Amino acid sequence: MHDDHHGHVPGLYRRGFLIASGAAAGALALSGCAGASGPGRSDAEGGEGTPRRGGRLRAAFAGGGASETLDPHLSNLFADAARAKALYDKLADYGADLSARPRLAASWEPDTTLKRWKVSLRDAVFHDGKPVTAADVLHSYRRIADPKRAFRARASLEPIDLAASRALDERTVEFVLKRPTAEFPNVMAAFGAYIIPASAREGDFDHAPVGSGPFRLLSFTPGRSTLLRRHDAYWEGAPHLDELEFVVADEESARVNALLGGQVEYAHELNPATARAHEHGGRVSIVRLRNSAMQSFAMKTDRPPFDDRRVRQALFLVADRAELVRSALSGAGEIGIDLFGKGYEYYADGLPQREQDLGRARRLLKEAGADDLRITLDTSPVATGFTEAAAVFRDQAAKAGITVRVRTGSKDTYWKDILDAGTLCCYRSGAMPIESHLSQRLLTDSTTNATHWRHSDFDALYQQAQSTRDPEQRADVYARMQRRLYTEGPFLIWGFADWILGTARNVRGIARTAPANTLDWARFDKVWLA
């Protein structure tokens, strides 16, 4: 094992869960590099000089303790996702606008029914020099879909009939789907859907993993350090760095101190107060990844009082969104209008910004027979700003005659607790396509439907969108769904938080417009040391 002389950073273990799925706190689950910056290039590279080859970058993340694994299909934490991205590839990943971009898949094409998709693989090799083939892709997806296993991407791959799917040749896969699916590229980009060799053995992941990613493993000590070396034959070009080391620092203060002390060059997940303290000090660079985390209150629509849409509409009007962003996020974010995915593909632009209107809120409550509304708001220190947002909203609601009781739950069980219990709760989500947000959280049979929003006509619109081949027509259907949510939906989406990183002053190539969980987040193969 690596002797770790480059600095294991001590700290209390605190799990840094991804933030894409409320039920898992982090799926975080969140879309590549063929965006505005051009294929294969970070959006930061253009103005930072000529990349320099060499050196080791040490990156501090919150970890998962002694149970950490390098099995990419078990990725759950931010550290897991960053390591998996360094060692492996997916067929597709999400660009900054959360549209699917080709990765190991050079191209894809559906038939007229949208139930068969032909995927052509690019010329890529694994770390052992063997080519990435259609057999490897099918093996990977079948492993993920194994009902006896608990792999994160299993639900995302559900639309695929893997028994009927087949390899047409060594570099062409025909995926057969169970239903028309216009957004099948999102399935290929799903969190954790990494491609492994068909020859991979179950016991090899933590000591001899073979991927096709930009780095290969030198050593791994769970809960402490992961040391990687440049993969010179990487299909997108060898990384600039010679080596990349992930070190564990579970507390934010430990990551900051390690960065300030020169023990690491990259610190993941800093809080807004830290960013303000160091943004202009000259010792480190602060990077803000905008629109990385939706911040909201989720209302259960299958029980009083939120089974009455007028009560939901009243709460929309109670919120002073600017104050919530200023107080709960320390200003590190921007206000929302009760729709997920601001700036993402298919986002319904043009709807008016909602402003606080206490008079109209009171009138709606009176019409609903809820003049003396009393509700419990569940919150927890499980996520930045949750307890602060609950306190601010309690005071805002009081101005409309609403009594809000704040109930603080356990960090360890919060996401499980609020899925079916309670009536109103603090909720957040990381970056993911708007289509995924709709399908995972707002359909009658969605397994992470924390608001219990269940409407057959809404489900039908989603199915219509999925069977619509033309992107513009599909966008029109998604816009209809979002207008419904804007008018009477179950999420009071008051803001979008920045995701904050810190780096040493000599670090270059960090993407600055990629939300957390998208392709260019933690793209260490595009980073160099000046």
C-alpha cells in the first residue's frame, strides 16, 4: 500500500452524500465535454495558458471510512464518483446544461419506434490494453441490473430489455427497450453506469481495477488515500498530471486547513462562510459551480392541508426567496420560481418570477378554509442551509398568519423519514436532467416521490414526451408539465445553491460552469499544475 506520506488528513468521519436524489441525499445523481468549451476541454482551459505536463495533484474529499470501495457500480459519495470518473468511463455523461453527451459511445441512433437504439462505440482501450467492446457494455449493464445486487444505476437501466439487447459486432450494441424512450441517452449517462471489462472479477475492484478512464490505480487504502497514475492510452488524450491522489478529510475545516497548509491542492465542498473568508485573500482560489443544488420545501399532496392546491399556492406566495438565499445560503446562490433545473435543457423559460404577496396568500387560505393554518416543517442538519431555511420560512409564514412548527430530524435517517412521513419538509437536489427529475419524483409510480404527487394526466404527458421523436415537440410537452408544476405543484423551489471548491493558486483547468455531478465536475484529467 501507499505509505501516505503526502498527507492523510485526519478528521471525524462525516459522509459526503451526493445530492441528486432526496431519498439518497445525493444522487446527487445530478450531464459532456462537447459543450461550449469544445470537445475534450474544460471550460477553464482557454484563458489559463498552455497546459503543463507533470506533477501530482492531491484532492481532499469527505470519504466513507473503512467501507470505501473502488467498485464503480457502488458509487454513492462525491469521493466515490470522482474516483470512478478517474478510473472508468460511461457511454454518455451530462454536459453543463444536463443534456447527454457522448463518451465511450461515439454515436447513437433510434429506430422509428424509439424502442431500439443502435449505439456505436469509439476506439477506446482498457488499462490492460484490451479494447472496449459491445460485450463489455452488455456485461456491465447486466451486472448493474442484477436484482440480487443493490447498484445505484439499476433503476435507471430499468427501461432496457437486457435479455433482448445484443452485440451487432464488436463495437456496436443494439439496445432493445421495454417502451418508447426518447431520452434513452439519459439512461446511458445515469449516475454509476460505468463500463467494466467482461473479464472483471468481483474481488479485483479494490486492488486491481481495470477501467478505460484517464487514470489507473497505484494504491488504495479505504478511508485514507487513493493514488492514481496517468493512463497514457486514454482515448481522449493522456491527462496532464502524472499522478492524482484522493485524500480523506471528512470535516470541512480539515479540508480547508489542508489546502491552506499546502497538504492538498484541491478541497471539495466548502461552505459559503469559508468561501467569503478566503475569496479575496490571495492564498487560495475559490470556484463556485452555479446551479448545482436545488433548494426547496416539499409538500405532501395526498393529505391535508396540501391536498388543497390553494394552500400550496398560498405557500408559494409566502416565501421571500431573496431572504432565503441571503440567510440560508449566505447569498451563495440565486432565487428560484418553483421549477427544477434552471438553465438546463428543456427548462421552461419565460414564466414570471414569483414575489412575496402576503395579502393574496391570506385570501387563498381563507378560500381553502385554512385561515388558522398550523403545519409542521421537518428539517435536519443533513444539508447546508436546511435548519436556517426552516427558521427563516417559519418567520415569513407567521406574517401571513400561518403557524409553522419546526421539527429537526436525524441526519442519519432524514431522507428515509421524509419520503412518506410528515406533510412539509426541507428538500434539495443536485444536478440531473429535467426528464429525470420528472420521472424519478413526480410520476405516480416514482420510487422517490416524496411529495406523493400522483396525477394520471401528468403521467400521460410524460409518456407522450418520451414517445415524441422531435426535440422541439418534446420540449413543448415538457413545458406544459412545468407550467402545471409552476401553477400548483408540490415543490416550493426557492433557490439554487452554488457548489463551492477551493484550489491552490497554481491549479489550472478547473471547470467553472459545470454543476456538481456533471461531466466536467472533478475532471482531473483536464487539470494541470502551473
